[in-house]
Amino acid sequence: MNIVAVILGGGEGSRLNPLTRDRAKPAVPIAGKYRLVDVPISNCLNGGVRKIYLLTQFNSVSLHQHVSSSYHFDAFGQRGFVRILAAQQTPGSQAWYNGTADAVRQTFRYLMDEQPDLIMILSGDQLYRMDFSDVIQQHLDKKAALTIATKPVVREEAGALGILQSDENMKIVNFVEKPGTGPEIDPLRAPLPDERYLASMGIYCFQADVLRALLMDNDEKDFGRHIIPRAIKEHDVYSYVFDGYWKDIGTIGSFWEANLALTDEVPEFSFYDASAPIYTRMRYLPPSKINCCDITRCLLAEGSIISGHRLLHSIVGIRSVIGAGSVIEHSIVMGADYYDAEQSQGVPPLGVGKDCFIRNAIIDKNARIGDGAYITPEGKADETVTDLYSVRNGVIVIPKNAVIPPGTRL
């Protein structure tokens, strides 16, 4: 069975701005040392899918650098690759990608070079751990044209999601986008023991010839709005029910919550599962050094130097420097891409300086927070945007490469 996976790099990612100001959504760091794109790639590798294409368009340089430096396959071992397909103008098309379906359509000839039997379509901005070999096996057992991974959700959640109606054999017979929570949602209830509904996870397993037929005779742009409803009408489409942890990282609020949830004593999603690891770039950094600090419910990535007063319920990324006396609570400090080799006069060093206070914040990479800075979203209106910070979903975000002068109160 020849299987190809396609990971969608996403559009502008405006709801994650300013984290996506200089990078694509899948390149956004998570859990201190990973990137979001590591999740679908790792799920593929753990499930035996080793031919992976990544479609990119917006702010893709750092994503390209991460993938090219992280995923190398042994030339003498099992064949495989993670290959980037960037948007391009060709004699047949002068347009960039215009939606998820259009992105796959424009790159389809490259996918078919591998002569795949199945093509999996995946998102690059979700946090989950799924055994794709189970999805593929059910797809084959059902003789499906398309299998859609679905997440059971309660009525209150279902109203704002794309809901798939299935029969007792899990064959999908209807799709309704954001049906609301009124009486009209009742017929969509899933054939499960409790009152739940099947929400589409945006994870698709297609027969290659079926995907070709659905894409090539039209110019429809989106899988969720166009291709999937049509597939349900014309083909045998089945639901693969996934009841594990799954989080769509689409907003600053969901990103902040998903990261901090990793600090729970027993988190719903764990990066410590050795049976299905999440892979990332090997950096060969030294261990983190703790000079003096009260640390509770935190993740500390390698290569950091911590001299703070208190770290509470926070993520500290690679190469982070936290100065003496500083307090960081309910925050994400993404760290740095490098160590300061030479300190410029009048500019704070990389990291968080001495005697700072930071709460409910995201400090993006390579930020320089001067001594005595006070950073919190309290008293600031949502959607506030300045050169030094943004406030979204109740979280204050200091953008990448920002310089916060000593004594600044934000």
C-alpha cells in the first residue's frame, strides 16, 4: 500500500498574529522546543506514513529551515521524505494557492509522481496524537472512498463546528457547517452511547483516484466547504471516530491554553509518550542551569539559564535567560535562536532581565526584556496593537525580536 501525506501549511494565520507576523502557522513554537508542524509529521512517521509533502505559501522561510534541518531519512534504510512544495507560478497557473483544495490541486502532479494508492490530507496547526495506521486499516476494511477523522463533541460545542451525520455503520450521510444548538441539530446526533455529535477534525484519507476526480473537474477552493460535501453525495464516505485529545491551535487564546495545559501534573496531551514520540530538530544544547528559583508547574527547555525569583505555571523555551529576582506567572517564554555573542551598548541582553514581572503573557523568540519591566494584560482592551505588544484573547504578546527598555510598564 503506497501512501502519501499532505500537510497544509495554512494561510496568513491572522488570528495568531503577532506570532505569525514573521512565520507560518506550522512554524510557531510549542512546548518550549517543538514547532506545530512536528505534530502531524510525527503522527505520520509513527503510523508508518513516510512520504510527506508540506504545502507552504506565507512567511515560509523559518518553516523551510526547520523541516530541512530536522527530518533526514537514511538513504540505505526505508525510503521516505518530508518534501516542501512552495506556492509557485507556472505556465498553467499564475495564481498563488487560493484555499486548501486549490493548494492540493496545484501540487497534485507532484503527489502523483509517487503513484499513491491513498492520500492523507492533514492540518499543520493542530495538537493531537493519532495512530494513522488505524485510520488506514478502517479505510481499507470499509472499502471507503474517503475516511474523515471525527471528534465526538457535546451539543454546546457542536453548534459552532462542522458536524457530520453518520448511520450505525459510520457511513457519513450529511454534513452541516455550524448548525447551531437548536432543534435542527437533533437529527445530526451520532450513533454513540451518549448524546454527542461528530465534528470534522480536518483529517482526510482519500483514495487517490477519488481525490483526483473531486479536484480536477472544477475550481472549488476549500475542502470543508466544497469538496467534502460533494464527496459525501457521490461516494462512500466513512467516519473514523477519535476520542483522544485534539486541539485546534487557531487563536492566541487557544495557543496559550494548550501550552499551559502541558504543565499539568497529568496533562491530557503528553510529550512524554515514548511509544509515539513527537520528533523535532536535534540541537545539541547543554542542560538547563537553575541558579536560584522557586519553580512550580513549568516546562523548562534545554540550554536555559534561570536565576529568577519565581516561575509559576509557565513554559520556558530553548536558550531562555531569566534574570535574578524576576517573576513569571501563567506565561510562555519562547526563548532564543542563539546566544548573545556580543552585547550591544544600550540594548538589553536576550531574554528576561532582572526584577521583571510577567503574567498572562507570550514572549516570542529573541525578545529582549529590560531590567524591572512589568508586563501584564490587565487594564488593556482586547485587540490592542502597538509596536511593543498586542493583546488578544486576554493574553499580552511581545513579538519576536522586540526590545522592551528597562523599567517599562506594559
